[in-house]
Amino acid sequence: MPAFSPIPSKPCPALAPDSASPAANGLAAGQIAGLAPATDAATHSGRRNALRQGATLAGAAVLATAGTGLLPGLRSMAHAQGSDRPEIEEVRVGFIPLTDSASVIMASVLGLDRKYGVRIVLSKEASWAGLRDKLLNGELHLAHSLYGLIYGLQLGLAGARTDMAVLMTLNQNGQGMTLSRQLAERGAVDVGSLARLMAREPRAYTFAQTFPTGTHAMWLYYWLASAGVNALRDTRVITVPPPQMVANMRVGNMDGFCVGEPWNHRAIVDRIGITAANSQDVWPDHPEKVLGGRLDFVRRHPNTARAVIMAVLEASRWIDASLQNKLQMAETIAARPYVNTSVDVIRERILGRYQNGLGRTWDDPHPMRFFDGGAVNLPYLSDGMWFLTQFKRWGLLREHPNYLQVAQQINQIELYRQAAAQLKVSVPRDPMRSSRLMDGVVWNGRDPARYADSFAIKA
């Protein structure tokens, strides 16, 4: 299937954040109409400086009252100037315009990076493929990344085989499955009614995900399979960059998509689609984005990597510390240099306030989380192993890998523990965790080969 073809990873020249042309993404110009340019250096720098002057003080106050024990400029300055001083100061970090890039963005905007002796230089990327290429050719040091992108590169499934590193988990939950209003008008409002419609009115149904080995592909395939639909045999699967999902649905290029927020909510606001399910319906408190990079960079710059983890981890704690912080975060990342959408589209779902676009509203018990007392951020070995089981399930891998060994090579648990200890963040003792998914099956990492082979619907 085209969706599973390894993606070429030839290095590409450096591009301005929004200089990727529609044709470069396989899209006609009209398909991305209304998507504004991302940023310019002057705007970014001015907003960052202005926000730092006010928000850093406010953020530090909130952290102090939250019992973090961190006094700005004291422990962190000693850490940065001692034997653990970062090897390089400027760290180029890529991100895709999604709500779950917030901790990386806020680490820079609030000046938390400077506390630990580094300066995060943010680079807004147009697609996951573009972000991947810049990680591989060294234009980016680290990135807000799909879990499955990092694992796909390690195995040579998402580009040239490259040793990769996951430094920390950035968030849990907060992705969604959107169906077009045309499908909803024909009765498809959830996975069961979608499957019945597909059986009753057979045709070529097209669904989009954001990267062939990425999290959104895995959530989409798992969700469809729960109703007896094999995404590889029963549908046409295409790859579309996250910010272009709504525009492509508007012109009829797909029947549904899986993507991160705020684009599912944007589809509702624009009356283009409806929310049929959220990723936390598939796996409550699932892993999603990670802070990732090439392993050789982390090995050459361990102190730099640790410093970035600390800055992003402190930003994660700051976001989840209060309602006020979440609102400030939503306002910040909604701006043009970052996600470039209306603040309301981000704010509602970050607070757990959901609607499906058809009149139903609810408070989701598993909204996007960035910290949750430290439970979010440990790069659990079992989380990485799960994606390997799905690679095997859907035919990306012909043979079973050494699941535990691969996860141990990628997930930098000791480096994360060191960073968390500096911030006095609680770290779960066990790098394996147990979860129950939507089909009632428990995943705990204990017998991954048997788990991968157990699915009735697979490649």
C-alpha cells in the first residue's frame, strides 16, 4: 500500500518555515487556500521578548507558589556553569503547529531555556516529512515529534535507518478522528455507524493521517478495526500535513482524518466536519508527541540534551499547574508564529470542554495533559514497544523485532531521570506501564510478540 512505502529521506535545503510550496506536498494551490504564512523572524523575536518580560515573572511566581522549590537563577545557574554545563548554547528545535507543541514553545517564550544555559531556537515546520529531513541532515538538533516517526527512523521504515533518541514524552491524549459533514448527514457519526454506512453504500472511502509510521495512522487504523474495517484493504489512506487537513476536507479530498488538536475543533468551527472520536477513546492517557532527535547528537551533547529536557519539563509543569497558565498558553501558541489559529479553537479542548459538532457537549476526563505530576513525561519503554507491535500488525515489519531492546536503545530513561531529579519531579519507578484500550485488551509490554499477533484484523 502507498501509505506504508518507506519515505525518501534525502537531505533537503533549509527552508523558511512556510516556504514549502503546495506542489511539494502533492497538493494543488487551491487546496491550501486560507492558510496564512507562519512567521517571520522579527515578529517572533519581538513577541518572544515581550512575553518574556511579563510571562516569565508571572510563570516563576506561579511555580514558586505551586511548591516547586525552584528559585530562578540560583540552582539552575550553578548547574549550567558547573561540570554539567551544556556543550552548545543554541539548540535548534523543530515543531509542527499543533496544540501539543505547547511545552516546547513555552519553554522558549518564558525564558526557561536560559535558566539551564541553553537557548531554544524554534523552527516551525510545514510537515512531519520536512521535520524528519531536517533532523536527519542536522538542520534541527531536536524536535517536537511523533512517537512513531522516531521509531520508524530507527528501523528504517520512515526514511534512512538512523539511530534515534526519545528524551521525554511531551503529552498524553488530545488527538481526534474527524468525519466530513457529508458522512455525518448520511448517518456516520461514530465508528459503528461509519462501518454500517460503508457496508451499505460501498465506494472508495478516503481517510488521511499525518505520517505513515506516526501516531495518527496507528490511532486511525486501531479505531477503524474496532468496527471491523481494515484500513489497508477497505479504505484509501493518504498522508496530509496537520495544518492542511481542514482545507483538504473542505474541497472534498477525504472522508475523514486523524490529526492532533486544534485541527479537529477547527473543522467543527468551520462547519467542515464532526468529531467522531478522540484518541483517548482508543487509549486513555496514551503517549503522543515526544522530544526526539538523533542519538549521535545526544551522545555528543548529553548536557545540552539534559538542559533542554529540564526547560521543557518545567514548561510542562507550568502549563498544568493552573487554569490561568493554560489560558495564557492557549493565547500564546494561537499566535501567527506558532499554531496560527483563533485562541478559542485551542482553549476549549485544552480545558477538556468538548463538542462533536452535532449538538453533543461533554467534559472529557482525559484531556490533553503535559505533566500530571510527572506521570506524563517519563519515556516509558512499554509505550515505545506498543508502536512496534502496531508496525508488525500492519505489515511495516515482516518479523518480530526485539521489542524491549529497541525501546531501550531509543528511550533515554536515565537522562530523563537526571533531569527530573534536578527539578524534583517525581519519576515512576517502573518504565513499563499497564493500559486497557478501547477493545478491552490490556497492554503491559510483557509479551509483545503475542500481543502483536493477537489481532484479528491486520495486514
